[in-house]
Amino acid sequence: MIIAERKPIGEILDMIRDCDRVLLLGCRGCVTVCSAGGEREVEILASLLKLGRKKEGRPVEIVEGTLVRQCDREYIAGLAQWDGQYDAVLSMACGVGVNFIANLRPATVVFPAVNTSFFGGSATQGVWTEQCAGCGNCILHLTGGLCPVARCAKSLMNGPCGGSQNARCEINPNVDCVWQLIHDRLGRINRAEQMLQIAPIRDWQSAGHGGPRQVVRDDLIV
Ligand code: SF4
Ligand code: SF4
């Protein structure tokens, strides 16, 4: 899922400083699962914003809402129900949701209330870790299912780099060297010889270096 976390309250208050009425909009997708922007977080942020603005002597009206998904035209169309009720939408969805609102609601001012961080999963209660960088050309069949694009600090295709210490990354000793993990795992699953295969120079166009990407499925187009 997409992992995000709420921006500092001061930054959000600064964004809405010119607004008297704000539609605070959560999303029931990934940001609900990672506790960044679901219904509960909308309720909490609404209280914090009202308190903050009250302290500044300029109360703000917050209209609360949560869409099923903000990354879907169908649900963005539902925003019409709040038309005329706000000066800006403060979105608690990931950056995709904010972009979708900006794309589909040309007259709407939209601000991001969360920082969208990465594609990851829940490692343990309250901890999420990056697992995939959406590179568009998956090589996990060659690396024992562990991603060097997202999880190696240098995105090395032929690791390890030689700097790891005690199986930790030389760039950040708080994280495992993923190439050590790949080495160990390939050994455990009887595919150690894959470590000897030299990966060719990679074409990063599929990773977004060729501009914004799209997936087109002719079979689904009506
Ligand atoms: S190789 Fe690419 S698609 Fe596969 S997990 Fe890594 S970043 Fe994601
Ligand atoms: S120590 Fe490991 S994870 Fe860190 S940059 Fe080198 S190969 Fe990548």
C-alpha cells in the first residue's frame, strides 16, 4: 500500500491561513490502513485545526468528509455534494488523490495534509517499511523476492557494494543491507548461483525517468 504521514500541524495551518471554510477530506484507501488519513484522522485533524485557529483569534469552519477513494474519478465526482461550502479542500489522501482532485475539479483549491512516503507494508505495530519503488520492470524473480531498487540505498543491481558492516547498510546502519538479505535468502532457497549472474545496465525509463507513466489495458477500454 501507499504509506503516508500527516504533515506538521503548523504547516497545515499555514496552508489554510486565508480560508474561512475548509473541506477536510479523508480517503478510505491506503491512508486509512496506515492511519494517516482515514475518518479517524479527519476527526482529529479537524479538532486540531479548529483549536489552532481559535488560538489565533480567527476561527475556521471545517466540513468533514471521507471518500471511498480519492484516486478514482467516480468518487471525486461525489465532491459536488459539498460545492459552495468551502474555500479549499484539504486532502488527507496520498499525492495521487490530491492530483486527481486538481485534475478533475479545475475550480477547486486543493492542499495536501499528508506527506506521501513510499510503497510499503506494516513491519510491526506503528512501523511501516518501504518494499517497492514502482520501477515498472520487476526483477524480484532474480533477487529472491527482495527488492534492491527500493531497499538498497544505492539501488544497486549488482550488490552488495562492499560497505556493509555486520549485515547493516553503510548509508543507514539502522536498516539491513538488502544485498546481504538477498545473498542469504538465495542460499536458503537453493538459488545461490543467481548471485553470480551479472545484471546488465538497466534502462530506467520504466521507472519514470522517461516522464510520467501510464498503463493502458486495451481489453478494458470501452
Ligand atoms: S523491482 Fe521494481 S517493481 Fe519489483 S519490487 Fe522492486 S521497485 Fe517494485
Ligand atoms: S550496504 Fe547494502 S544496502 Fe547499503 S548501499 Fe551497500 S549494497 Fe546497498
